[in-house]
Amino acid sequence: MDSRLVSTILAQNKQREELTLSPLACPSSRGQRLAPENREAGRKDIRSSFTRDTDRIIHSLSYTRYIDKTQVFYLFQNDNITHRVLHVQLVSKIARQIGRALKLNEDLIEAIALGHDLGHVPYGHDGERFLNRICQDENIGSFSHNVQSVRTLRELENNGRGLNLTVQVLDGILCHNGEMLEDVYLPSPAKTAEQFLEEYESCAADGSAGRGIKPMTLEGCVVRIADVIAYIGRDIEDAITIGMLKREEIPGQIRELLGDRNDHIIRSLSYDLIEQSFGKKGLSFSDPYRKALKELLEFNYTNIYHNPEKKSEDPKIEKMFRYLYNAYLKELVSRDGDSYIFRWASRKMRPAYLESTPPERIAVDYIACMTDRYFNEDFRRRVIPRDFGFKIGRE
């Protein structure tokens, strides 16, 4: 594209943001990367810094694997329940709608939303818990999907070179955990890149530290609460689909305020959030809606996430995690040239990854990258005897 046209389009984009974005928003010109980029290539690019981040995320291998990663329900032969790929799209849609109403930067919101769950492991949050136990038993820190999402984008993608996303996007992903509801979601606008890296290291050592950190942008706060809005009603719909729950079991006082269908719940919570937050420095719900959301979340934990029927196979799944972890660790330590994981670490990744990363952490990275299907297939390949068929394959 002609350089003069590129300059014209970039100037138009900058002017549009100056005219439409709230003073509380993070303009694209503020996007900061942890490593320098090719300045000449940047001059020919009409995309904003955050739009480039979105493109890098959706073209990554990790994003491709979203399609076969569990959201909440696993071991169900039902194509009508939510997988991780749909969840992040719902978060993006809801968060951008809220952001547009509050005059925030939708490009930044989209990048955070689409990348926020890249570090999720097979079998969803239950798999995450099993992998965290392994990390603690092995004394290699902890495991949490928000930290692993950042690690994936910074250190694993692009054959171990990372994608060099902006600090604002990485920070929003690190801070997205929204299971702990807050009265007001406030950003930490004075946070620097150095502080972000300190928080990243702290959360890698202790996953629970992620609950107390705040995003550096209001856009990051929007994604954090949109994550909850996106899953709370959708999980109910999925529970109804598989026969775990009946719609009339939702408490009456919650149904009256929020509704009993996913679309009604999304609309009710989003509209109240927008109304209470418009023109303010933080995000909040009105007292009745915050109370109803808290009660609905507790209802979901009791009737869905901790449902005894849903968790009946968990002991077997945890044994699968430990079996595969130990198998991968053994193959890495022995540098087994026939092993998939050793070939991945030694040939697919840049040399510094294998030489500078402990084998325990490589095994964790590999498991975290896996889809549910590949996880199950590799376990089956190693444990279940193969069938020779009618006779040995020899004429």
C-alpha cells in the first residue's frame, strides 16, 4: 500500500479515537511492547497496535486448539454444549458491547478477550486444579490458566519466540480472573511494564496471587467482569441441555431480577453494569444486581461445578494427568529421541527453550497445550493395548 495512503488512514484512525474515546479509555497510541519491532514494517501497517495483537492471537496455534478444549462439561457426547472457543467469542462480544457503551477501546478489549483463556488445560478448571497439584508436589511453583495464557503468548508461541504483544493486552489477560466478585472494578493506570512483569512472576509462583491484582486499563476490567457474564448463564443452559438441571430450579428471586435464560441474564447484567458505570472511573453493579449475581454464582457452584455426578470421574482423570506427567518427565530426562514431547521441545521450539527450561516445566507446558482429544488419545495409546486385528499384518 502507498505510504501516503497508510499515513492518511492512520491519521484518520487516531482522530476517530480522539473524538470518540472516553478520557478513561486506553488509546491505541499508548500500546507498549516488551521488545522492539521492525519500525519499517510498522510504517506500512494500517492496523492499530491492539488490532495487530488480535490478529497475532487468532492466527496462533494455541487459538486453533481452543476448538477442542473443555469449557465446563466433559465426557459428554453432545455437540450442543459450549467449548472454550465459543466462550471466548461470547466474552469478546459482551465485553465489546459494554466497552462501546462506555466509550472504551474495543480493539484492546477484543485482544484481551480472545486471548484470555489460551492457557486452559484439558478438562477445564478441574484439569487446571490437577495440574496445579502436580506443580506444587514437584516444587516448581503453581499452575493457573491466566498465567499460562501469558506464558503461551510470551514464551511458547512462534516456536518459543513469543508473539511480542502489548503490555496492556498481556496485563488484561493476566488479571482476568473474575471468580471473586468485587463491589467496584477499578484499574491500576499507573502500573508500568516492570510492575506487570513482577506480578506475572509472583502469580507464577503462587496462582492465588492473581485474584488480588488489578488490570492497568479499564478495558481489562471490562473483560474481567464480561468473563463472568458470559459463562454464568451459558453454563446453566448447558446444564439444562445435558439434563443436570431444570430451569425452574433457578431461585425465584434471581429469575425475577435477572431472568432464567442466558440471553436475559446477559442483557440484565450488562445493562445494569453500563448504567451504574457510565462516566465513572470504575465498573460496578447496583446492589440488587450484584447480590443476585453473587447468589447465582453460588447456585452454579453448588448445582453445576461441584455437582457430584459431574465430578464422579475426576479421580480417574487426575490419575491420567499424573501418569502422563510422569511419562513425559521420564522421556525428557532420558532425552528419548522417539518421544513426541522430546521431539517437540528439541525440534519445534528454539534451542534455548530445551536448554533453559526445567524438564518438569516443559512437561507442564506440553500438557497445558493439549486438547482434550489429544490428551485422551495419548493416554489411551500408552495404556490401552492395541488390537492386532484378525492376524499379524504379514502376508
